[in-house]
Amino acid sequence: MAIEACNKVISKFKPHLLMFVAQVGYTFLYFITEASFNHGMNPHVYITYRHIVAAVVMLPFAYFFERKLRPKLTLALFLELNVLSLLGVSWTLNMYFASLRYTSPTFLASMVNTIASLTFIIAVVLRLEVLNLKNPRDIAKILGTLISLAGVMVMTLYKGPIMKNLWGPLINIQGKATIHENWLKGSVLTVTSCITWSAWYIMQAFTLNRYPAQLSLTTWMSFLGALQSAFFTAIVQHKPPAWRIGFDIDLWSTIYGGVAVSGLVVFIQLWCTKERGPVFVTMFNPVSTILVAILAYFVLGEKLYLGSIIGAVVVIVGLYMLLWGKEGDQEVQRTSTEQSHSASEELKIHNLQIITSAETK
């Protein structure tokens, strides 16, 4: 009995745990890529190499584990995969890293948290999320989205006093990234990347209905995204030395980004999207920002402002409300499934009784 109850709890919270693991993966990605870019790695070259690594690593798993699950690849589906790769890899990530040249890492990390709100709004417009303003859980989803967005705005616009460091940095990231501030250009790139990122999450939900093989979908996105990114990078960065990487932080960041993030984390997100929907996946994004701020303060000795702490608390409150509201969707779905199953069983029994009665006569 206890084992059965434990399995139910694990099954219920498995998507939550997996999404938390995914955000931990993104957190370490932030630090290792920052070190690599400071070392001189070109961000666009990094995106290309990272997704080549992801495609090579994921290909064997996709081929052997999804041979029977993978649907036939039609021309229409192939074009859809290209659009999905464009939104999730080449276009979005190249704009994301390009905007880093004109703004700051803090601004970029904070703005990414708006993806959850944007995804929720798009999902409502496309009827992926149905709202009933008389339902307390639906009201909680709306309030949770607004509160999380308010927390992001606090983290972005309000700094406040600097919190005193308890000790010196435990790890020093050598070098400094060159930032040429152009906030208008950087903001446009950042906002556009957030919109396309949100559209990517939404499109995943539709594509998974036609192509339910998550490992294969991850592989296709990495492969096509790498090709698209290579084409773009060859135009903006055609100097051969930029494409060379040695046995150093550039190589390790590429391997980590390809295997752990573009491979494992994207696969986790696809699985959770299929199970809980795109809004559920995106509302965990603030977790990474909070973890980055904590590690940057305690490990790297970076400055931490009071506004970041207040904003993080507000984001967590909004996230909890949104999670509580989303749990109602699962309860409704489970009840509907149980009722459908019960009705099906009753129909079978009824038909069996009719057949038995007819045979008796």
C-alpha cells in the first residue's frame, strides 16, 4: 500500500522534478558559456558546434529506441521541423546571444523570464489554455502569470542597495566579455528572441501530435538547427580562426551545451510539453535566473542587489500560484479519463448482457 502511494506521488511530481533538473542544467550552462565567451569563443560558432554535438549524441538513441514509434517523414512534416528548428535553435539563440553584445547578462536573464507569460498569452489565444473566470484555479493561473511578470520587472528595473558579500569569490572567471551598449538595439533583439522562443514552445505542442517521437524530434531540431546556424554564421563570421577550438574551456562548454542542454534538457522539455503542455514547461524559467543569482553571489562573488531578491520572491509566489492553477487541469483531465473509462466499461457490460440474453433466448 505504501509503495503504491509512493509511486503515485512520484508519478504526480515527476514532471516538476524533471523541469527543475532542466533548469539546473541551464544554470550551469550560463556560467560555462560565460567563461567560454570571455575566453574568446564566438557565440554563433558555439551555437553551431553545440547542436552538431547534440545531433551526433542523440542520433543512436533516437534510431534504436524509436524505430517503431517514429512516423513517416513527409515533405510537409520536414518543412514543419525546419520551422521548429528555426524558432528554437538558429533564429532565437543567435538573436539571444547577439543581444548580449548590446545589453548586459542580468538584463538578458531577467527578460527570458517573460517567456512564461508570453507563452501563456499565446496559448490562451490559440485555445491551448481554456480559462473560466469563475474557476478559482483559472484565476490563480492569471494572477500567477501577472505576479511572475511583476517580479521580473522588479528584478529588471529596480536595483536597490548592494548586498554585502560574506566572503570573496571561490571561483574566478578569467577575462571580461566586451559589451558595446546599445540598449535600443539590444532590447529589440532580446524581446524578439523571447517572442520566437515562446512560439517555439507552443509549436512543439502541435508538432508532438504529428511526430510523437521525442528523441527523434530532439535530434532533428539539433541537426537542422546546426545547418541553419552554420549558414548564418558563415555570413557574419567567415574568418577561419573563429571556427577553431582547442582542448580548453571552449571544447568543454560545447560538449556540455550539446549533450546536457540541447540533448537531454530539450528532450525533457519535449516530454513535459507532451504530458503537461507548453505553459507548464515555460513557467519554470525563473528558477534558473534565481539559481544563477545565488551561485553568482556565493561562488563568483558577483554583486547582488536587494531588487533581485525581492523580485525573486515575487516570481516564486507567482510560480506557485500558476503551478496550483495548472494542477487543476490535471485533476479535470484525470476525472474525464476515469469517467470515459467507466462509461466504456459500462457499455461493454451492457452489450455483453444483451448478447447473453439473446443467446439464452
